[in-house]
Amino acid sequence: MNFNFSEEQNLLRQTVRSFVDKEVMPYIAEWDRQGQFDPTIYNKLADLGFMGVCIPEEYGGSGMDYNSLAIVCEELERGDTAFRTAVSVHTGLNSMTLLQWGTEEQKQKYLTPQAKGEKIGAFGLTEPGAGSDVASLQSTAVRNGDYYILNGQKTWISLCDVADHFLVFAYTDKSKKHHGISAFIVERTWEGFSSKAIKGKHGIRSGNTGELFFDNVKVPAENLLGEEGEGFKIAMSALDNGRFTVAAGAVGQIMACLESSVKYCHERETFGKPIGKHQLVQQMIAKMEAGLQMSRLLVYRAGELKNEGKRNTRETSLAKWQACDFANQAADDAMQIHGAYGYSDEYPVERYLRNSKAPVIYEGTREIHTIMQAEYVLGYRKDKPLNKTLPAWNPDKELV
């Protein structure tokens, strides 16, 4: 594994960081208080190529490698989790899944405008009674001639009121359990579709999250992604991509906690010296640094496997679990370092702590990832090759 970033990747990091410093940092505290954000920020992300960073140029993307996607997610989450989430959902869960499973016609119609940032994509898997237990979903899609009639409800869907296209999972044959789940590309404008935002969230308040409703929505048969019954496999492969971006974002949050804490350590004095001179504060700083470096290594290891076109479910699961746990701990320590000031929104660390909890839950709870890792070690779980994989990364800077 090469641990050196390319000149292109270093420039990308500088570009994303400058964008965050200019377009996010001055406004995020107020956006968080108001529970909203300036939607034109998506246009600015698209203009810089961030919405399709790892999508091949032939489909409107920037044609960079998968670790470049990790860099974008790191730096966006350094600003706020909401904007990393947007890229995670739009690119990781939706666009990369279309790249992996879509027909050429589907890629031209849906992937290309998404990679360009002209359209926004989202992902509809979770339901009120189906989170970790995907097979418990209740949504159905019944074939009727050239259409499927889609009925059901999804919840905790990021970009619910913003996205133009949704990947939606529903049963086409419930008797087959998870082998009877299928995936569909659904457009917002279709009759019978509606969405509703969830208010009062603990964290990620400036992000749009909510519910989707499908009332006899007519989905053209050509919008079936993959084959009937492949929905569970498609969803799991999508989660490999989404979890990768969540883990990368957690690295960015640790980085934000560390930067804020180091700055405060040099500003605040107690007992006649900077608080950074106190050993127990140093211990918390050291833990953040260790978490940052370990998480980053796990993330880029998974990214290299993606670049090689290899299945990475095990490695991505470990990266997501550990990076999100480290980020949650780093945010808690950052607030402790700031003391009473950290408990107010005068400093960003209280927002970091609130935001750090959701990633420990979504896209596989820490408990799910704990079980997965144990089962791999014990030999109870083995990954079978998928009949469709993400394209490998070519050193000539093209996805093939």
C-alpha cells in the first residue's frame, strides 16, 4: 500500500478545505440553530466536481479514485456532518450503486446528471420497523404490465425533500424473504410520491432528513435496478460504499475535534499555565491523535481495495465501526477540554458531540459491526463474490 498522497489528491484536499472554510464555517452555527442550510451549497459542490468525484468522466464525473472520495468526505465533515452526509448519500449510496448495478440506459439517464450535480440522488431502505433487520421491510412492488405498483413508507432518509431520484427497496415476492427484495429507481415527480422532514433531531440539524411515502406509485419496469430478487445484494453492496464515506467523514470529525481542542489548549490558562500543559488534558489530546491516525489507516486500506476492484465488506465494516467510535469519543473529550464553554454553541464542540452520535447508529450500528467482525474471525461469515463489482481504479487516472 502506498501511504503517499498524489499531487492531485493533495490539491483536492486543499480545494475542499478552502471551500469549507469559505462556504461552511462562517454560517454553520446559525444553520444548525435554524435547522436548515443554504441549498445553493449543493450547486457549489457540483461546480467543483465533488458530487461525482469518483464517477468516471464518461458518466459526467471527475474520474478520481475512491480514496479521493474519502478525502472529500473527511474535509466536508470537518465543516459539518450534514454536508458529508449529502455526498455519502448522493455519491456513496446512490451514484456508486448505479455505476455498479445499472444498465447503460440507466447510467445515461440517472447517473450522468447526478455525477454532474444537475440532479440529486438519495437512498430509501430504512422503514419504521426495518433498520438493522432489512428483511422486515413492508414496502411492496407488484408487477402490472410495463410497470410496478409501489406502496410503502421509508424513514430516516437523508435528502428526503432535496433529492430528485431515489433508490428504493421493496418486496416483489415476500415468500422468498430477503431473496424477494428488489431495487427501483424512483423519481420525485411521479404521482403518489411524497416526503416529509423529521424535526427535533439531536444532531445533524442543518441536514435534511425525513420520511418517504409511496401510494400506488407507477414505476416503469425499466427502472428495476438489477434483477428481481437482487435488491438485498444491491443494498448490501451500496452499504459498503456508504459506510466507507461515513468512516471517512468520521476521520474528518476527529480532525475537527483535535484542531478545536489544540487551539483552545493554547488560549485557556488554569493554575498559571496553558491547559495543554496539564497531563490529563494531554491524555485526551493523545487519544484523539491516536484515533485519527488509526481511523485514517483503516479507511484508506478499504479505499485501496476498492481501487483494486476487490470486495471490501469486512474492511469497510471495521473502518466504519472504529472511526465512528473514535469520533464519538473525540467529541466527548473535546467538550471536556473546553469545560463549561464547550457546553454552549459559542464553540463548535457541542455540535460535534451531537453530530457524532448518529454515525454510530446509521449504516450499521456499532453492535451490528461488532457481530460482523466477530463472525469473520470465527469463520461464521464469509463473503461470496458479487456478480457485479465496482470498476477498479487504473493508475492512468481512469476507472475501467
